[in-house]
Amino acid sequence: MLCLNTCKSANNGKCEDGSQLIRSGPPDRGNAHRSPWQQILCDLGTDCADCGPVAPHSHAMATLKQVMPSATVQDPPGLWAPTGLTGAALLASRSIEVRAAWTATQPSFIFPYTNPAEDFDVSRHMSGMRAVEPMYNLYWHRLSAECCARGGLMLDVGSNFGYYALLAAKMGCHVLAWEPVPVFRAFIELAAQLNNVSHLIHVRHAVVSDTAGKEVEIATLTLALTLTLTLALALALALALTLALP
């Protein structure tokens, strides 16, 4: 069993490592959209005095070799290994509020997000519906179920909070994700710990480009423009999938 008190908020009388969500298990389908959320300040197993010991979960994210054994070019050992703070510790160090709840998806999984007032997209959806893009989820699940049932490989280009990476891993897929933003990678690392799927997800700290080794600058769009693009892309994808399905 894992029982550490290395979290800065350990011994404050509040369980803040997410283990209570693990113990409670996923909600009944009829109550899935109203499942309770919990605040998380600690990585799993580092708040033992307040939460009690937890069964060991894999904390190390998968290597490229683990998720894609057939890759002809393998990374040098440790190339994508995180340095410094990771997961909940990194988010806490930047004063980012972390909430987590079971999703209303099938299969359900524990998904960390932030205050919806700070993130109008993913976190707002999770706060209100316990799912992100629920209609798109149905199409995505239908297209991915057979591949994941065989332990196939899912590519997640621009993983963001890692919602689809986690859903794919819970469905049985190996996941190769690209996410250059450290805060988003921390959310993915924390989610992978809580769901015990770290060994199924490899995150590359880079953007996808047609030129290897090139440095690029990433600009953040305004909220209004981001919302417009997000809705437009979601509608376009839903329409394309609808036309593609029998």
C-alpha cells in the first residue's frame, strides 16, 4: 500500500489526493451527471494522514516503446521523462484549482479539471454535464470501440486536459499524445494516476509539425475566438462522422 505524507497540505484534516473518488467508484448511470466533485491538492498516496493508504498506482507515464512497440525510431532513455514538479504538485505550485469527478461516459473515469470560471470549455462542460462534447463522444466511441478492444493505438494531437486520451485508455487503447503546455501535461499525469492508466499513455512534450526539431511559438487565442473555433470544429466533426457512419 502507498502511504506518504509528502503533500504540502497533508495533516490538515482533509483528504485531498483523490483517493476518496477511487474508493467510491463510478456513480450509477442515472446519477452520473450529478456525481460529486472533490478538490485535489495532492498526488495520489501523498496525503496518507488524511486519506489513509491507497493501493499502488502507476505514476510513471509510458515510454514510446510501451505504447508503440513497432516504432522504427526509439527515443533515448529518459528523453520525455518529466523534470521538476509534475501532476498535482505542479498545479498546486501555480495556484491552479483542481477539481475531479467521475465522468458520465461509458466507461466512466475520474477526470481532473479546473474552476469553470477559469476555463469556459472543458471545465465548464465537466462542471455542468460531467462530460465534454457529449454528442461527439457517442460518435467517437462508436468509431474507436473495436480498435481499443484490441488494444490498438490512439493518437491524440493536442491533448489539452487529456479527456480523450483518458477515455481511450479506459477503453483499452494505448495512447500516443502530444501536449507542449506543462500545465495541461500535469492534468494528464494526475488523471492517469487516478485511473491507473499511466502505463498506457505516452505524452510527448512537443507540437506536431512537418519539420522535426523546429522551435515554434504558441499564441493563445482570445476566449471568443476560441469558443467560435471550438464550436465550428465540433459541428464539422459531428457532421463528417454522421455522413461516414452507416
